[in-house]
Amino acid sequence: MQPTRVAQQIYETSIKNLPVVERLWLVKMVLDDLMSTPATWIVDESDEWNDEDYIDLVRASLAYAARSLRE
């Protein structure tokens, strides 16, 4: 999945230049927001990993790192 031009512009102009800790907090806020929405995602039950799966893994790892930094 490719980001939209709006998302890419927001990232390039506002987020990319933030310190790492603040970027991790943004990741956490986005993930928390997604988790609070009704489950409308399609679950892929295949055994093969694709690029999107690896991206999901990185996002989850960053969220875990952000939680760990808080503690």
C-alpha cells in the first residue's frame, strides 16, 4: 500500500523532522486510535509474508519501543 500525496506531504513537512521520541509517540497515538475503531480490517491468513506484513511488524515494534521508553 502506497501513502497518499497528502500523507506523504504531511510526513515530509511535519513529521520527518521531529525527534525520534516524538515520532514514536505519534506512531503510538495512531495505533491506539486504530485499535479503538471497529474491526473492519481484512485478515490475511496466508503463511507468506509480504512487504505490508514487514511494515506491520516494524510498526508494532516501534509501538513496543515507545511503550518501553515510557517505563
